[in-house]
Amino acid sequence: MAVNWTFQPRPWAIIGVLVGCALTIHLGRWQLHRGHAREALSAQYADAEHEKAVDLRVDTPVPADVAALAAVAEGVYLDQQLLLDNQVRDRIPGYHVLSPMRLSSGGIVMINRGWVPQNPDRRRLPQLPLPSSTVSVHGLWRALPEPALHLKTDNCSTIGWPRITEYPTPADLSCIYAEKVAAGMLLLDPDAADGYSREWTQTDARFPPSRNYAYAAQWFAFAATLLVLFITLNLKRRK
């Protein structure tokens, strides 16, 4: 007796599997991108020791063909600092300190001065002292960090300083400071003064790029599993 198979999934099941596969594939691709970016950033910082640093200006474009560029910025820090939220280090939640500098040439550039731990009481924000005189800082010039998923966040209406923020865009920064802000940020050199915990120059041995690739493989496996389950549950044998 011949056995026929029918495949008639319900519309909601089709929509669900499409959304689920799209989401897990997106997350897998993001993990791949993170792994590549971290490898490239580490290699670029090693190479930057032999490069001539560019003088950073407010209109300096973010690098497109490399992870980052060696750069130097001169100006005065502004005591209107941002705390980039959800930055975990050694399983400890914390922030990256983004300090605005008014460049001697005009405009503002954000200096990432490193990581600080979060107080168990999130209402108690860290004290972030700054030098009051004109300073010259070296580091790596790169694009602003981006999250895995872009959620609608109002980074401009929060009041008080320092201010907790969620992955600000160049438009957010221009809104916050009400003037022209450079499109990227400078990662402060690990040997520079007036900074916090920084390991820009090396890949964290506890979280190497291979872990990003493993996470990517897991997300892709989830997508494949979801697709297989969708087919299996909706494929019916009919005699």
C-alpha cells in the first residue's frame, strides 16, 4: 500500500517559524561579527604601536576598512559623563565611562575611559573625577558600539550627571550635548592616566573570539532545530 505525505502547516506556525529562524540567524551572525571584530581590534591595536596617530577632529570619519585607528585628541574634559550600561567584566555588571572632551579644534569627542563596576544599589552612581586642564590623550579611534538587537531607547531625555545610557548613536550624542559630536569614540590608551579598567589591546583569555563563534554555532543550530521541528510536526502520513 502506497503511503502519501501531506504538508499543511497552519498560518500561525509559518509565521512563528519564520520569525524564530530570522531572529536566531540574526543573533548567530551578530556573534560571528563580534568574534571577527574582537580579533581585528586586538590585531589592530598591536599594529597601532607602529602607526602614526592621526589628530582627531570632530569631523574625523570612523574607520571603515579596519577595526580602529591610532589617534590623539587634545582638549578639555566636560563633567557631563555617560555610563554605558550592561557592560559585564569577569561576571560583574558595570559600565563603560564615556567622557566628553571639547576639542581644542572645536566640537566634542567621546573618550571611553574604561570599565567601572556597578553598585548593587543602581541609584548610587560611581564618582568619576576628571582633570581640569587641557590634556592630550592617545588611543584607538573606532565606531560607536552597537547592541545585538536595536531597541527603541530614549537616550536624550534622561536628566542628571553622570547619565546611564544604552548604546547612544551619533544623533543621540548630538541631542544630549546640543552641539556637534564626533561620530565615533576614542578608546583611551591602557597606559594613560585618568582612566579605569582597560584591556583594549588584547583578547580576554576568559572570553576569546572562539566563544563568540561557539555561540554563533548554537544560534544557527537553534534555527536548524526549529526548522526541523516545524517540518516534522507538520508532515503527516496519509494512507
